[in-house]
Amino acid sequence: MEGPALDLFKAKLEAVMAEARSQQAASMTEFHWLGHTFPISNAKTRVSILKAQELEKDLHGPAADSISAEAQELEKDLHGPAADSLSAEKRLAIYDKIFSTYHEARSCIRHDLETAGNSESMKDDLSGLDKAIGALLGQRTIERNQLLVRIAKSKLSKFRDEKSEKVTKPEELVRLYDLLLQNTADLSDLVSSGRDRKPEDLAFEEECAVKSLVFRAERFASYKVFNIYSLASCLVNHKWFAVL
């Protein structure tokens, strides 16, 4: 399917998905995260969160039962096999859409915060919801950077016949692990902030600490590869100049 027919098909799919989203949003009154429950009164916020959740299912598995059967069938016709067959490029594109959609939700939440007046309980609920969405953004950022690490590793030690195809340098891998360490630290700081701490918060912090240790170890391994790569390059250059 291509050309005008594909455009028409996509428009129909989006219309069906939008209708399903609106129906779900009407019944979505709360958001649950790490043992916390936050009420959602803004319809735009609900729709944005639902859209992000649908995109996450595109990454991690088949569409949820909550999406209409018609929408599921249309998605199968358009995308074919399940999420496992998605290429790295398509996954990166989906992550970008997830970030955009969660940012839309946060914009709605922060607008509601500005207009909440003197209601402290409403402000607390909105601040908690904003924190929860921020944490989800942090988690997806880590997942996306882990995907970039896998892509970089696949290109690290391969020889390319085509000169135009970029090969990963070890220092690029070290830089990605530096990003992951910073992402994990930021996420841990966000989750540990606030007054009402629950056991789920503490468990999540421990999970972040473990991830940080793993990323640090993998960064060290990459740094060793970088040093070996640099030494080998120096030796090759030295031999080349000796020949000249």
C-alpha cells in the first residue's frame, strides 16, 4: 500500500485511534505510579498520557485490550508484525514521539498548576503528577540511550566495505555511558524528592543505584577499549611515518 491509498489508510487509523483515546480518557480519572495515585481532571492531559502509553506498547508489545478492536486490526494492516520486529531507527522515532507526547501532558499539568489558585491539595496532586510524568520521561530517556549503546556496539568492531558508512569510535561509546550515568542520577534525584515516600520509591531508588553500577562498569570496559584503540592507532601511525 502506498501513495494516496496509504495516506487515506493512515488518516482512518488516526481517526479511529483518536476516538478510542477520547473514550478511554473519559473514564481515566486517576494515574498510578510507584504506589501513588494522582487524580486527572484535565481531558487534554488524559489524552496525552493515553497516547504516550499506546506508543510505549508499540515498543514493548502488542496493542492493549483497552484499544478498540477496529484500531488494532488497522494497526496490524499498517505495521505488520509485532514490536519485536521493529528496526532500531523505527524505535528511535517512536521514542521521539513518546517524549513529545509526555511533554504535552506536562504542559497541560503546569498550566493547571498556574491556575490552581489557593487549593493546596490540588497543587500537591498536580505537582505529584508532574513528577510522575517527569520520571517516566527519565526512564524512556535511559531506554533510548541504551538502544543507542546497542547500535554503537554493533558498529564498534565491524569493518565496512562502504566508506560512507560510519563506524563507532570507542570514545563515542564512553560518551553514551556518561549520558546514561547522568540520566540515572537525575532520575534517582527526582524520585527521592518529596515528602510522601513509599516503599515503591525506595525500591526504585535501589534499582537506579544498581543500574548506575552496571553503567559504570560498562563505561570502564569501554574506556579500556578506547585506550587500546588509541594505542593501536598511534602504533599504526608510527609505522606509517617510519615507512615514509
